[in-house]
Amino acid sequence: MIINRDLAMLRLAKQESKLSDFKQVHMGCCIAIKNNVLSIGCNGEKSNPMQCKFNRFRNFDKPEQVIAKQHSEISALSKLPWYVFENDFNLKRATIYIYREHKDTHTYAMAFPCPACMEAIKQISIGRIVYTIENGIAEMKIA
Ligand SMILES: [Zn+2]
């Protein structure tokens, strides 16, 4: 169920998306546990070694030749603070929020993670994804 807190987090992801320097699409992402934001990120022209690692889960003909420009999810995941990986910190409680809107109408657009980001989200054990879809918001729980 999408609650008010989710909408607030999506607004934060939206703000972050405005910082994107990628021409075609501006996407923003934040990772939070309840009201506590753990990290934020946007997509961009910059490459990211984590993106490079996970791009093999996308079906490129020649993945080694693809420049690993970072997606908003990878940007946020790679900025998670050290303490979430220590002392049995449970990231299953965390939600990753992904925001995308149409350039012209500023209405919600599909922001479901690509196979690379989905694999990264699963490996880091984030428990829930909330993302914009055409004219709406959807969520997905990860077992
Ligand atoms: Zn992606």
C-alpha cells in the first residue's frame, strides 16, 4: 500500500531527478527506512563502476563496449552509508523509490528498474520498490 510517507519520498526523488545531467531522461531515486533517508541519487552521464558490474544483467550484444552511465538506482545504492552493511542492519526494511516524469507534460512515467538495477537491489537486499508508472505509482515487495 502506498502511504503519505511514500509520496514524500517520491517528492524527494523527484527533486533529485532535476539534478540529472543526462539529456534524454531525468530520473531520481532515494532509499529510506520509514522517514530516515539513507541515500539519494540521480541518473547521469558519469560512469559508475557498480553500474559497469551490473550491466552484464542487461542484454547488450557487447556489454564491455557499453559506457556504464549511471542509473539513479545504482547512484543511490552506491552511496548507501557503511553502517547499513554492518551489525546485522536489516536492509529488508528499506524501500527504494524511483521517480521519472515525462519531459513535456511532467506526468508520471514508467520507472521500473532495468535488469541491472533490479539485480543490484536484490543483491543488496532492499525489501521494497516504489516507482512511478504511466499516470500512477506502483510498488513491489522483494522476497
Ligand atoms: Zn537501471
